[in-house]
Amino acid sequence: MTQTLYEKVGGEEAIAKVVDYFYSELVLKDETVNGFFKNTDMEKQRRHQTKFISFALGGPNQYSGKSMAKAHEGMNIQPVHFDAIAKHLHDALAHYGVEEADIDTALTKVASLRDDIVYK
């Protein structure tokens, strides 16, 4: 049986570490995007993001939050912001030793949501 990318990277616990690093070391230190998180409950955000990325990597779908379009409504996220976040996700996964081919798979999933996130 083929291992999902979710299993390959170590499941939800490993993804939670990636998400912590993603926010603490990359996103929240990036002036181009950190303003979007000024009034965000980051604990809740981390939990949502962990569930979302787990699902995006082939794990169980426990994501029950708002739709992507709803969650980003009124934020006016531009392509440059989307690309910055995608790059940070790439770098966070790479930081934890995820292979480039697997990162590509994950980012392709994320890219498929672009239309639900940008210009909302």
C-alpha cells in the first residue's frame, strides 16, 4: 500500500511542528504578510492550518472551518501575498527535511485553492 505524504512526513504531530515554524520563523517575521495576522488568534490559526495541511497532504479531513473563500473574504490578498505564503510553506517543509518532490505535491494542492483566496 502506498504511503500518503501525510504519513511519510510523520502525521499530524510532525505537521504541527512545521506549522509552528512556518508562522513563528517565517510568516510573522515577513513584513509583506504579517499584517494579515495582527488580530488573529494564532493558537486557533495554527490548529486550523495543521488540520488543513494534514488534509492537503493526504491525511484525514478533519478540517471543518469556513470555506477558503469565506475565510479570506475581505482580506484583499494579492498574488504577491499568496506567493509569499506558499514560499514560506515550501521553506518550512524543507526545513523539516521533506523532499522537494513531495513539497511540490503539497504546493500543487495549495495552488489549486488560489482562486478561493486571492482578491477576495
